[in-house]
Amino acid sequence: MLEINLPNGINLRCLFGPIRPIVVNLRLPYPVNFPKQSKMKKPLIKIDVVSDVVCPWCYIGKRRLEKAIDQLKDRIDFQVEYHPFELNPNTPKEGVNHKEYLVKKFGGEQRYQQLTNHVVGVAAQEGLKF
């Protein structure tokens, strides 16, 4: 788990899954009650996301971040910037067979099925279909 304490007592916590960060939890030590029509400027949180577009855990984390932002958007402004990351920069340009690659990477068909089922289940909890 990675925990970041931001100014004004704001706490950002990331829980790490078997491969990538998969849970983002933003806690405020006090209720932030800005009136919806207020002329007061909302606090701004800048978030840099580094992810690979083919990584299912990155996509799950993106969905969770979107949900967290949606829950807080009336009280806090967010500036999200996405940065590319390549999990396997040695992948040939023509690509590889996805299943064969993962079976080899994870050490066999049984482990591949176990991990794939886990990802599918976690994704489903977030409304994603893999």
C-alpha cells in the first residue's frame, strides 16, 4: 500500500494488486462542504496516471479513479493527466498471441486461467466486461 499525505490533511491511499495498483482511496479528514453555488474556489488535486492501454489492471484503476472523482467533483476540482507506459517494450510490432504469451508469462495454463478469472471478476465489480 502506498499512502500519500497531501496538504490540509488530505490522504490518498493506493492499494496494490498482484500486478498493478488497483484501488484508489481518497480520504479527507473532515467534511468539505462547499455550497454548490458558491463563488469560493474549490481545492484542486492534480493526478498523474501512468498506464499501459493493454493492461487490464490499469483500466480497472482508471474506472475506480473516475468513480472517486465523480463522487467528489462538487467539492474538489481534479486535473488528471495520462502518461503512456509500455509493460513489455520487447513485444514485436506485429504483436503476439495474447493467450500464449500470458500462459508462458504466468507459468502455465492453470495459473493463466486463475489470474484471468480473477481479473474478469474484479472488472465485473467495476461494471467492465473483459
